[in-house]
Amino acid sequence: MKKNYRLLLAEDEPSLGLILKESIESRGFQVDHCEDGEKAWLSYQQNDYDLLILDIMMPKLDGFSLAKKVRNSDTYIPIIFLTAKSTTEDVIEGFEKGGNDYVKKPFSMEELIVRVKALLERKSNPIHQEWTPVGKYNFHPGKQLLKFEHEELYLTSKESEVLKELILHQNELTDRSLILEKLWGSADFFNARSMDVYISKLRKKLEKDPDLQILNIRGYGYKLVCG
């Protein structure tokens, strides 16, 4: 992993923001901390960041709204949401708004750092810059796009990550818990329900190719079958 990654931290609680900034910087990252969404948006526009860490409940501009503005100009930059909300619906909304990961308060610094490093490593992976055939579709993980003939379908960041995992193990059984641990950080009940939602959405987006299926192997996981 390269040195001197620059991160934008948007956290409206001053004491928590200071602790997070100092802890993350102690791991070798550069961190700019903003205490509301509007300041974070201005900082994002004025600087070049490698990753964003956004609290959801912020004054002036909340984390979801900020992420939406960011995604209008950059579909690649990784976004981690910080929140005390923990229902499946909240988690799904976070991913729908363009988040790549979702860290529930309270959390350990080590958990956050692991997730930051994982997203930065995924961003630098060459597979993100290539078109990959999936049945009659073509898939670009970095652009989060599916192409079918002349039609383009935009995927959310989480849909893109799940599909990439299934493609890496195409025509093989993929352990459900391994995907959950890798992409969600935990194989708990709420994350499992969230993943089921994304599998259903991917099935709908892949339905133009009748030979392409995502099978649910009860008690084990999923299998992307092509042909």
C-alpha cells in the first residue's frame, strides 16, 4: 500500500473527530477533519482525497446528502459511513446512497483501520480498470457499470462488489459467510439480510441473459452460473 493516503473525515462531534483524526494519522495517513457536511463538501472540492469517512447525522448537510453530491462527480472514491443507526434498512440506504462500507458506532479503531485499508487496496486492484464478460453482459467494477448490447446499467458500490466476488468464483459455490466477512466485515443476521437484498437486485439486472443465474445454495451460499 502506498504511503501518504489523504482522507477526508466528516464528524460533527469535536472530541470524537479529534480522536479519530489522531488515531488514523498515527497509522500513516493524512486526515482533514470537518465538523459539518457543508465544510466537508467544500474541502472535497478543493482537495484530492483517496477515501472519505462520513458521519451520517451532521448539521447543514448530512452524510447521505454529501455522499450523493460526491457521487455526482466521482463514482470511484471509496466512502465509509459512520453511524449509530443499525437496522437493515439503514444499512441498505447507506449503500444505495453510494457508500462502500458502513461502520456502526461504537466501533474499535482497529476495525475502522482494517476497513479503510481494505477499500484502498480494492481501489488500486487492476481488476477495477478492466471490462469483464459476464454471460452476454460486460461488467466494469471501477465504473460500476453493466453493459448489455447498447444499454448501460449503473450499479451501486455494494452491488458492484458483490457481483465481482461472484464473478471471481464463477460456476463455483461461494461461501456466503466469506462474502459477508469480506464486504460487510461481519456475517451477522442484519448483514446477511442486506446481502440478500443485493443478490435480488443483481438477479433483476442480469435477467436479460436467461443463461445467467445466481443460485442460492441453501445452507452454504451462492453460485453464479453462466451457460
